[in-house]
Amino acid sequence: MAKTKTENERGTGVMPEKVCDDKKCPYHGKVLVKKESYTGKVIRKDASRSATVEWERQYFIPKFERYELRRSRLRVHNSPCIDAAIGDTVKVMKTRPISKTKHFAIVEVIAKNTQ
């Protein structure tokens, strides 16, 4: 199977149009990504190339035979070439530990915030 020009050889998806010199970027740096991935919404963005991604999941409670919504949050690396904004729906993938709390990086912006 031949890859197109827009696909990344590391398997992270479509290459971003911007180019960055970030060492921790999954596209232009030396950080490789693993298979584990999640899709969520950016709820917080820091100036230090960090962001917080949140998603909801349903958890079954056997006693009441009903579901409740639970939230999961991750601290992720937001590369300058991707530069996801607050409210964007993004795909994150696992990497080696980037810092004390960051073990994931944003690899793709699925949907931009409409507001």
C-alpha cells in the first residue's frame, strides 16, 4: 500500500501545513507515538505548548441498572504546527513521557470550534 504525499510516515495521520522546530512535535520532532488514542475537546490551553483535553464516557451502575456520565481529562502537548484552540475536537495519541504530567500529544484537529 503506497502512502500519499499528505500522510505521515510515522502513522499519525495527515501532515499539518505549518512547519515547526519543536523537538517534542510528533511530526517534526523526535517523539514517536504509540497506538493508544483518544478523541476529545480542548478545554484549557497554556502558553507553554500544553493543553487539557476532556471527553465523556458512559459508566454502567449495576445496582440501579442505569448509566452515568463520567469525564476523563488528559494533559497533552500542543505543538505549534497544530496549535489547537479551546473548543476544538482533537485526536490525541500516547507518546513517551514528555514531562511530569504529559504523556500524550495532539496529532490532529478533527473539528474547529464554531464560536
